[in-house]
Amino acid sequence: MVSDANPQRIWYIEPIRVVHWLCTILHFNSRVLLLTIVLLGPVHAWAGAVLFIYPTLIIFEGRERSATVTLTNRGDATGTFETSWSELEMTPEGGLLKVDGDTPWSVQPYVRYSPRRVTLEPSQSQVIKIALRRDQEAPEGEYFSHFRVLTLNSQDLGGETEAEVEPSETDAVIKITARSAVAIPIIWRNSQASPGATIKSVEINPETNQLTVDVRRNGKLSVRGYLHVLGKTSDGEDAALADPVPLIIYPSIDQRITAITLNDDVSAGALSEDTKVIYATTLNSVTQDTTLATYPVVP
């Protein structure tokens, strides 16, 4: 099982570089309101019932059959929280939109969990047990749904806000306040294959100092990682020319096109032939083992 602390739209969080990453990708649409997301740190006293969730992504692979999600009330009041399923579909822009009815990729028929409603006093936690029921007749591929947690008691807001959240890597948590809901992905990879991707093209945009990157998903599995732009120093070492950009492609789409803004001291119109875009599973260290795809920026 992979636990990532890794929407209708998507938030990505990398805890090691939080100052840098809290300003990364958030795409809005009219059906989503912003949900505050914070990293796990020292215990503070927040007003009202404040729920923290960990982990924020669960992937079942191989023979794995069980997982847990921990809910913790870090506020100063008792809170009641209700869980349910939500079906979402990724758009080419990277957002996740609600889908009414059943979907061919839903994991709901294969996963059970309990309890479905919890009441937590301040500093109290509850472990939600999640069990995968494998079906030998299920077609090969990836199944996913979003595990939704709704805060039932409202301190300040009379309405309800909701966001679907998918951060990027481990050791992050989600903070929910007021009457709001959050959904984390639960995935079953019913396949012996590995996720794969291809960088189809890279366009240089000197006017915006950006690169436009076209990434295609290979196979039936979702792929998630970071787009890196690397050049060479005078000593021949790799040098980052832009901040890494998180990129996820769900099985419901085959392609994502995204823009990478180069560093202020880098000119898109003066890139050397050593410049390349790498799609890797890691944020801070790009190796051959973590590389999904590579594309030379300057032919």
C-alpha cells in the first residue's frame, strides 16, 4: 500500500519544502471553494472542532488488502464527522469534477470501511479501517473513488463548503474547519503493470518565460510525479532551471498539458542544448530509477 501526503481541484503539498510549495498549483472552478490545508506540526488550540486527516492518499497494490485513515480533532470543541464516497473525473486541466451515478473506474464495489460517523472530543483520534475485497473477475486496470469526510457541526458558517484534495507525498495532513468536506483518493491497482508516461512535446514560450509540456499516460494506471527542468552548470552538474511542478494523470484521461515557469535568472529564449524536461516520481532527487520520461527542450 502506498500512502501519499500527496479536487474537484487539486492541492499538492510537499512537507519538506512547505514554504515553497504552499504557493504551487490550485485550479479553481465555480463549484469548488478553498479548503485550508496545513502540515502536521506542534499541537495548537484552534477554535471549534478542527479535523486533521492522515494519510491523504491510499493505493492498494499487489496483495495488500487493508489500510487505515486517522481522523484527529485538534480543535477546542467536540466535533461530529461523517464519511461517504464521492465519484470524481479528472479534466485535461487537472481538476476533478463530481460525477453523478456509477463510473466504470469506481472502487466502491471492492472496498469496505468503518465506522461511518464519529464524534471526537478535543485531541481525540479515530482510526477508520479500510478493507479491499478482491474480485478475480474484475477487469485489469485501476479503480478509484474518493473517501469523503464532512464536518457536521458548524461554528461560524451556516452553509457548506467542499473541496476535493489530493496532495502529493507522505507526512502531510488535511485540516478541515467549519461545515466543510474533503475527499481523499483510495485506489486499487488491479494490474501487474507499472505506471508509465511519455513527454510528447515541449514548447518554448520566450514572452512568458515558460515551457508548455504535453505529457501522455501509458497503460491503464494513473501516473503521478513532478516535472523538472534541468540544465548543466559550468562543471557539468545538473542544475534546476525551474521549480518542480506536480503532475497527476488519472485513468479517466490520457493527456495533461501544463506550463512550467522558469526561474527569474533563466531565459526561455536562451536555453542550451543540454536543457531537458524530466518527469520523475520524486521531488528533490531525480535518478534513473525515479525517472518516468525525459524530453530534450532544444532539439
